[in-house]
Amino acid sequence: MVNAWYMDNDTTNQCLEHHRNPPEYITVEHLYKKTGVEYFKINVDTYKTDGILDKIKEERGYSYEDEIVCSKECLPNFEEKLKSFFTEHLHTDEEIRFVLEGSGYFDVRDGDDQWIRIAVSAGDMIIIPSGIYHRFTLDTNHFIRAKRFFVGEPVWLPYNRPADDMPCRKEYVDKLQKGFVTAA
Ligand SMILES: CSCCC(=O)C(=O)O
Ligand SMILES: [Fe+2]
């Protein structure tokens, strides 16, 4: 099960857990209600044939996919990339990641502007909505390999905060205020 919690205010060493004292965990259901972030558990040993990932891809129209490896050895301009991943930003499209190996943290802001840290590892698929402020960091294992998906031609461009006037941000805030109810 995905492991998510509210963060403390300590800004040193982004690779650590940064739990509050006492820890304040959040469930997947609550995470969705508070942020619109979606989560799926997928078997990394059987996903190529069990149809679970295929169904999600088909239903959501994920026509593009590739793989990203974040490690000093594999990622060109590693330090620079990691720095930009961890700078608070948003995208005009969903950020979809399915972790195959390794681990890391996606941090997302809730409606009260509090950071929620989502620990991901092999088998975790996370869908970060467009317009939400978020960031990514490796943890103390310093390695992650993940699939990236996209509807149509991929756009990875981050818009650093503040980006409050962007249409995708306004749409996100609107959905947040409505509690992420899906149209029947
Ligand atoms: C787990 S994927 C690494 C992070 C990333 O691709 C991103 O933040 O855009
Ligand atoms: Fe991002």
C-alpha cells in the first residue's frame, strides 16, 4: 500500500522522510479527496501480461510511454535535473509514473498548502493531476527506475510556482474546491 504523510517544516536533506512529530499518515482515499492524486498498485512481475496496466492505459488514453532512470550514473546532468525535479512546480498535463525499481518521494500540496510526502517504490503507479503544485526527490537509496506515460505527444515542461494564473491551475483549484467529484 502506498505510504503517504504530512511533512515537517525542516528544509535540510530532502532525501530523508521528514515525518511530523508525531507522524501524520494519510490514506490513499484521503489523498485523493485532498489532492486529486490517484494511485494504483501493479504487479511488477506480471504487469506485461496480467492486463491491469493495459486496462488503465486504454481507459485513460495513454498513447505514449518511455522509461526514466534517476541515478548519478544514468541520468545526464543528474544534479541539475534533481534540483529542477525538487523545485515546486506544476504541469499542464498529468504526471504519470509507474515505478519498476528503486524508490523516491513525490511531494504534493494539499488545499491548505501543506506538503504531503508520497513514498513510491516498485509496483506503485501514481497520477499527479495537472495544475497541482508538486516536486520529486530521490530518497536515501538514490535510485529509481520508472515508466512515464502521456496522452499524445509528451510535454515534460515544469512551470515553477507561482503559476496561479495558468488555466490548468485555475481548473485544478476549481476541482479541489468541489472535492474531486467525477461527473456521473
Ligand atoms: C520517478 S520519475 C522521476 C521524476 C520525474 O520524472 C519528474 O519529476 O518529472
Ligand atoms: Fe513534475
